[in-house]
Amino acid sequence: MTLTTVFFRACARLPQLRRIPERATTVFCARSFSSEAELKKTPLYDFHKEHGGRMVDFTGWSMPVQYKDGIGASHLHTRANASIFDVSHMVQSRIHGWDGVKFIESLTVGDIAGLRENQGTLTLFTNDRGGIMDDLIVSKTSEGFLYVVTNAGCAEKDIAHMQSQCAEFQAQGRDAAVEVIQDQFGLLALQGPSAAAALQTGVDGDLSRITFMCSAVLTVFGVPGCRVTRCGYTGEDGFEVSIPVDQVVQVADSLLNVKSTDVKLAGLGPRDSLRLEAGLCLYGNDIDEDTTPVEATLLWTVAKRRRAESNFPGAGVILQQIKDKPSRKRVGITSKGPPARAGTTILSEDGTSIGVVTSGCPSPSLKKNVAMGYVQTAFAKAGTPLKLEVRGKQVAAQVSKMPFVPANYYHGK
Amino acid sequence: MAAVAMRCARGLAFRATKLLTSTQTPTYYGAQTFRRFSRTVTALDSVKKFTKDHEWITLDGTTGTIGITYQAQDKLGEIVYVELPEVGAEMSQGDECGAVESVKAVGDLFCPVSGECIEVNTALEEDASLINSSPYEDGWILKMKLSKPEELDDLMDEEAYQAFVKTEDS
């Protein structure tokens, strides 16, 4: 057998990925891309290797895809207990200036001005065609700047975009500046039902006061100046912790050693199966420059006020699509038998091609296959029977609501 | 917001030695003797050959039993689905005859030799992870009636396969 691997188009081929390959089996990173020595390393690189991490090339970074337990076990452990994911490869930035909020709003679709202090939101960078340039989290801090986290796979594109737009903004006499802080801080995602209990052992303040999408700057396991945001990419309760770069290992190690919980390291493999079960998009697969928030069923990110003001890139296209309804929609799909991966053709019951799968994998939690894809709007209703063309065979499937696994976000007591 | 890249060809864990010597593998001398002197081997003396695609085949008369190697299942991770070939299908050496899937990876199966598929391991439909726990015994995938037994000569013996795995690792 050839050991071809399914992984996301996002690997080292961003930002132009659009056409999904006919077959989901794809690329040997090893042969095509950088040698180990040329890959960028997060502050936890040695830590991963010491803990048995199997390192792979992800968009030019050497990242652990899994540890000794394997992807399925790690996935289930996160849902039952807690796992740490190293996400230091993602780009952390700060937006400074009196007009910082106006600046970030000029690039995104969200109501950033309406955020409470230390509250954050998922939002989207859009392009002039109404397509999604990236998905990101923006938090309004009480320190006077906006804290922004964007995708590693879009690093060059996003930084160039923010900086060039900021230069134009400044040229209009407005006050905003972009500071990329990725070199100063690492980022850990601690996710799972016992994440709060584990983190609480290292924090003095009461974490139960931080609700979903809110943040605070805390001393974590003796390390001051850590921004703790209650958010994640798994559907579970959890935190993303931004830690000064020299002390990331210390925090990770402390979390692994908390006696009252069983926190384990997890890699990008389970990170992906977890987010898919949670119905969360992966940029480069499920959303890209050619998909609008309307098609992607992410209309909730386009705030009411912003629609009324029509003041974001591609607003005209998006608003028109809201009126006319999009011709295709992102849906969840469940099936049994051979898993349908990205690129699988979706057929209606009578065998007509009606769409394509953009992400898919066997679900360790549900013991069936889950997938996301785009179908013609007429077929987008939950329960609609579909067929998936996997390796020449037609597999029965159906449209399913997402998330596939219920979310457990913490909204307070 | 992260994506996964899995490096398949590199980094194969070479932990095979212990496992392989614990299965019914003949000694290297024995294997060479069989190849030189006899094509007809008894059930007790089945020779295991390997392909560059990480499949193994053992021969019992003209019936070959085929599966994937320890290294292959290790690389895939926990196997959740096996696409078995059709019983009765005529296949040539190198034909794609099925697939083995884990959460993050798909391994295509290629016929190591030509012949007719006479049996498939339906136990894998209930528990695909048999391939992980027992890649050379309970995790066998298909049996074929060989039409060209001489094709076995094209394949690697165990020593050659282990050496091949080492070069893939580096």
C-alpha cells in the first residue's frame, strides 16, 4: 500500500489553494518540503520531542501531529479530560492607537466597537469579492490595544494585509499601528472539561469569572503577564494562554504535572478531528478567498450594525447574497463505511453532482464519519439524503446539523 | 484553525525487529533455501515476502495471504475502516485492490502478485483495528490464488524489506 496521507491543503501551499484534488489522498510533505533543519520551531519544539511527539512540517513549522497514544485516543482524552495543544505557530498581534477599533473594523465584518472590555469575538477578514481572507479572533483588551490571533497558514498574507492597510489608514491621518508579537509570546491551547480545574491550580484569580470569549492577564504557574482567553478550537471548554516566549515550557510542564487532573499533550491530528466534530471551519479547506460568509453559513459573524453600515470589504456582494440567497451552502454530512475526505464529490440521490466535501474524517467520538462540504442550496436541509463518491463507489450519506458533538462552552454559573 | 500535515514516507518507526521475530518468520537462510530450491512450500514453511508498498504475502501452495506490515499500520495509526476487495475479482500485480483508513490517513492497497481474490477477512469489517494489533496474523486482509507464482521473486525478503524501511526512514 502507499502510505499517502490526507491532510489539509493548507499545508505549505497557502494562500492560493482553491481547487480540491479529485482524490483526497495527497501530499508527501517530507519529499516536497523543507528539511527538518529548515523548519521553524516553536518554544516547545524540544519539549515535544522529549515527550515523544511525531513531528511534521506544517506550513513551514515543525509541529507534532500526534504523540505515543495515537490520534483517536488523544481526541477522546480531550473530550473526557484535557489536552494541551501547542499553537505558537499562529500569529499573535496587537492593534494600537485611538482608531485601532475603526482600523480593524475596516478589514473585518464584526462589531468590534460593541465588544465589552476583555471580550473577544471570532471574525473574518474579507476581500473585495466578499470572499474570506482568513478567520481570526479579535479581543478588546483593558490595556488599550486589540489582541488579534490569525492563522499560521495565512501568516504572510495577513501580516502584509494588516500592515499595508494600516499604512493607508495612517496616511488618512488616523491613529493605528500593527505590532506582531509572535516572537515574544508562545500560545498554548488547553482544552477539555478539566481544563479549568487544571489551570486554576496555577492561577490566583477565580477562573469561573472568565466566560467564553473573554480574557484576562494573569500570573500562570508563577509566570506573570500571560493573557488567558477562554476560547478554543475543539468545542470543549478551554483556554488559549499567551505566554512570554521563555516560559512557555514551564507553563506546559506545570499543566502536565497537575496532580488532580490528567492533562496530556495533543498534536495537530486530534486538533483537526476535534474541530471537525465541533463543526468549526478550517481555513484553506472549508473557507477560502472564494467563499463568502453567506455560503459558509457564517453570517452570524457579519454584525447587524456592519450590514446596515455596509462598511467592510465585499459588503456589496455579501449584502446582495443575503437578499438573493447563495447558490451553495456549507453543510455537515454524516456517513458510514469509507470516510469521505476533502475533494470527495457529493451527489444527489439520483447521482447528479451537487457539491464537494471540504473536510472529512472518521469521528472518534461518534464512531461514524463526519464531513463538511458545500452543496447546492436546494440540498442543504438537515436530513437530505446524499451520496458520496469514494474511490469510485457511491456511499450513502445525509446532511446533518452541526456541531456533530454538542459544544460545552462556559457561559458562567 | 490549524491544519495537519503528516509525513508518511519519513519517520517510520523501526520497531519491527521484536515483533517480526515473534511471528512465524523463517530464518533468513531458510528463506533463501526455499527460494532457490522450491516453489512448492508446505503450510509450515510459508515464506513471507514484502513489497515496496509495505504489504506482505505468505504462500501456502498457490494460495497467498496478504496484509500490511507492522510499519504500515504504525504509520497509519488506529485503523478505523478497511475497504476489502471483491471475492472473485481477477487482479494483476500492482492493481489497486482496496484501502486501509485511519483518522488522518488513507493507505491504498496494491496487489503484490496477480491472481484471483478467493477470500477476504470479514472480521475486519467488525474490527478494523485487528490490523494494528495483529498485522501478520489476525489482521490479514485477503487471500489470492496466484496465477503467476514467479512474481514472488520480484518481491523483497524480510531482510531486504527491513533494509528498505531503514532507507525510507533516513
